[in-house]
Amino acid sequence: MTGRTMLSNPFLFTLLRLLPASLASWLGGWLSAYVARPRMKLRDARARANLALLRPDLPQAEREAILTRRWVNVGRTLAELANIDRLVNADHVTVIDQPAYQAVLDGPGPMIAFTCHIGNWDLLAAHIKWSTDRPGLGVYEDPEDPRIAAQLKKARSSYMGEAIGGDGAARGVLKHLTQKDRATLYILADERRDRQVWFPTFGRALEPSGNLSIALRLARKVGAQFLPFYLVRTSGPHFALHWHPPLDPRTMSDAEIVAVLDRFLGQACIDHADQWLALHDMDLTQPV
């Protein structure tokens, strides 16, 4: 049983919904680490090679423990899709410096909420919607498997609000940011293409591309600030929301914005490699 099964099997998804949220999360983590992982040797090997490059300071035994925790986090995250509405509260999500964070959300103007696949990124999307009256829009890319895409859409519709993807997405995003007061756009920056992530750079000489490039152009066009943030799992279905003060394109160059985003989120991906999804979906040993 794999993560794909969790998302495409209506019976299992319903079971996860019926179970207490903490038990469903634990079950997802156990299935991922001890059932799915042995069947995904190639992904496990890629994650091992990438982790050795990102954390050469760690002994092999510690890196293996990180890899095991990664599989647990992946499974927990998938299982928690069935219970996001039960986790979007202060009992499960602790915001670092919550008053200052709330003041940022309550401020004026459009905002681009910028993050990576760390911890539980769907819960992060739901949490920002829950935390503010800003009209929100999420950008996503459908999985190739239509059954998984349908289940994801069904799950996310209950907590994410409006989401957009595919053809016409750019036009819809621009309309959202320009026609809705204090609109927020939620973007995941570490999309994988051709077995690589183009952000964070990890010191590689990469030009901004993909979602990062789109976000930079949008910010300039509509005067939106960047809000870099991520949600890291602390224990079980409990999380801490870390954030960086907003970055304003009116006072910063693109290069300055990219440098801050890269430093903040890149370090988060390294520090929380046990919760970073893209670690097993790229190959840092190959040239870009």
C-alpha cells in the first residue's frame, strides 16, 4: 500500500476520515515507512544520495534516521488530507511570534505567500485561509493519475478555498490579484522538473525560473509583497509555522528578493530534510 493508494482508494480515504485525526496520521506514517518505502527503492536511493550532499557533516546512521522520518512524514501528510479541517487550529499549529504574523496578514495590499513542500504544505495553505479574511488562491499542478487528481481536488475543496491550475492559470491569478482587495496567492516554489528542483539553489548558479520567476513578475506587476513561510512538524499532527518579514518589490530588487527567499527556504529544506518532499524526487548529483 503506497501514498498513491491512500489518495486513490475511496474506502481508505473514508476510513482515515472516520478515525481520530491523530490515529489516522500515525497510520499513514506507519504505512509509508514500513509498507511503501520497501517498494520505492529508487526514490529512497535518490533521497539518500541527495541527503549525503546536503548534510555531509552527519554520520551515515543519522542520515538513515532522517530518511526514515521522511517516509513517516510523507505518509502522515497524505493521511492528514482527510482531516485537515480538524488540524487547522491553535491546538495543532503554533505560529512563531503570532501577534506580528497576524499584523502582517491584517496589513494592506496583495500578498504572495511563498513556501516549499516541508512538513504539511496543504495544512499550511488551509491555515493561512483560516487566519485571515484575505481572498486566497492556490496554484497547483494536477498529478498525472486522474484518480489521484480527483481525490486531491475533493479533499482540498473542503479547506483550501479557490485553487487554480492548468491552461489559463496565469490569467486567473492576475485577475485574482488585481480585482480582489488584499488578495493572497499561495505558491509552492520547489516544483520538480527533469529530476531537478530549480529552487532552492543550494549554491548552484541557477537563474529564477518556474514558479519563482512567475511570482517575481506578478509581484512587480501588481505591487504584491512576498511572505516567505513554512510549516514544520514538531510531533505527530502538531506543527510550528515559521515566517520571514514580508519582502517588498517596491524597495528591493529581484536579486535581493531571490537571495532572501533562497537563504530562508533553502536553509529550511536542509534543516528539515526529514520533512522535505522533493528530496527523493530530484538528483543533485547530476548537472542542471
